[in-house]
Amino acid sequence: MAVDSFPAKARKISANIGAHYVDNARKLPWRSPPGSNLPDPYHVWLSEVMLQQTTVGAVKSYFEKFTRRWPTVQDLAGAEEADVMAAWAGLGYYARARNLRKCAVHVTEKRNGIFPQKESELLQLPGVGAYTAAAIAAIAFGERAVVVDANIERLVARLFAIDTPLPKGKAEIRAAMDAITPRHGAGDFAQACMDIGATICTSKNPKCEICPVQKQCAAFKAGDMERYPVKPPKKAKPVRRARFFWIEQQDRILLATRPPKGMLGGMRSLPDDGWAAGNDGHATPPLTGEWRVHDNIVQHSFTHFSLEVDLAVYQGEKIVTNNDDNIWWALDDLAEAGLPTLYAKAVKWKMKEEK
Ligand code: SF4
């Protein structure tokens, strides 16, 4: 369906969504109320990076923790990378945390701590992709940028019954969003669309009865809302195997620091068999001795594969480590180690097994 041929429909959608936002905007810690002053670009940038692949509910406490500890982009630029990674632990997709600090350093050192205002300039910042640049330009600086996240993608695909499967359909969806984005207030409009996508036009059981654009919605008219956006056929995820090593001595366990590059780079973790570097780990323990192996204690899903984890346990006296990247950590303080979710799941399993 060519959106250009429906300018009146586009105008109506735009007006209805804008009016709905005035009374129904979600109150989020990084937002300004509809129609008020533009929010702090540091807050918008931080929240948008955190929200990639992550729900609003999960992000709120992290956003508050980060802005309490590092109130400005300069404060974040001055933080130790290990502290930023540990504070990020549990949010997933850890490359975002590394890029976050890199971007903070760039803005502080190369731009006097001031974020650029234009979408095209924002795109040049480390870790800022097309979506994030558009969102910051529109929300923090009022530029008329076209913002399309997953919630907006679903809403717009349904409004215009765009049936080209993703990812090819993205260009049509973007063109449709372009057609309905108003000249002024693009930031509020984008956030209004995000809210409707998240709370009304949900992927399952959309609440069409309270939707402000029900009358303009092609998918609703056809009674086929959940068909959109049309997804490509699902490929089965390959399954890979890993082994983690639990090395315990006098109420402490040995933690490793992962190499700076690669999956979960720079994070603290249990020592493991190098699963991230190869297809599967080699399962060779780092110490000779008697190991108790527990098979398949954790299953974890990454974007492109699933991981099944075994845990090998060694509890002994006088264990020597000469690896500078290893550290003995008190069992009672493990919650503060900032382990990524995958390793935290293994720790949880072990603690439960001991009870
Ligand atoms: Fe989504 Fe239903 Fe509204 Fe259409 S009418 S936009 S399907 S909530």
C-alpha cells in the first residue's frame, strides 16, 4: 500500500496519536511531559542505548542507578570501564556498555561534553546507530527525524497493512512513519507511537477497542491484526555447549576477567572452557584434580544460538593461581561481582544445590 496516496489518512493518524499522548504519556524517568521543555540529551542517549533489545520495566532501575552514580556525560567518561560493566551486569548485550563509555569519552574529549544536535552528526558517535541517532535528534533536540523502533514498526505495519516480510518490509514501514511524522513535535510523536505500540498495539491481543487510530487501521479493518508485521520464517537456532568451572576455597570462589574483546568482553565471570571463542568449549579444566561435573545446569539463549552449560566443581585447599586476571571473591558477596546473567544463572544453580 503506497502511503503517499493517503495524505488525509496520514494527517488523521498523526493528529489522533498526538492528541492521545497529551493525556496518556507514560511517566518515565528520562522523559519530559508532553509539550514541555526538551529533556537532557544525556538522559535521552543513555535511556535509548539501554532500551535497545530491553524492556522499559528492566531499564528504569538501571537508568536511575547510572544517573545517580554518573550524573553527567563527563562523569561517565571518567568512570573505570570495569565499574561501568559491573553496573550494566544483568542488562545483557554488553557491547552496548563498552560503546556507552566510549561514546561518553568521545563527547567529553572531542565535543566539550555537548552532544551534537543533528541526526547526521549523532550518527558519527561511537555505538550510535540509525535508530538511536533519530531518537536523540527528535526527542532531545526537536529535529524532524523519523524514528522506528520495534514497537513503532508493529504499529505502523498494522496501520497500513504492510505485508512485505521483514527485513525487506522495513523500508516501507519507514516510509509510512515518515508520512505520518509531523513537522513539529517529532519527539513527542515518536514517544507517543512507542507508547501505543508498547501498551495498546501489543504483539499479542492488541487492545484495539481503546486505540486512538482504530478507525484508520487497515489491519483492524481486515480483522487480521496479529499478522503484522509479517516476519520471515523462523530458522532453528543452533545449540552450543560450554563448561564453567567452580573453584572454591575457604568460602571464596575464583572469578576470571573476560578478554576485553568478544562476547561479554571485560566482564567478570566464572572461569570457563573458552566456549565464546569457538563453536563449543574444549571442556579442559584449568587445574588437575578431582572435578564433579553437573551436566546441563543452565540453558541460555543468545541472538544466534542457544548455549547449554555444564558446571565442573573443584573444592580444595591451597589452590594457587598465577593468572592476574583471576580474583578470589567471597561467596557471601557474589551479588556485588557484577556477573552477566549467563554466569549469574550458574551461580544461582550452585547455591541452590548446596542448600
Ligand atoms: Fe494496533 Fe489495533 Fe490500533 Fe490497529 S487498531 S493500530 S491493530 S491497536
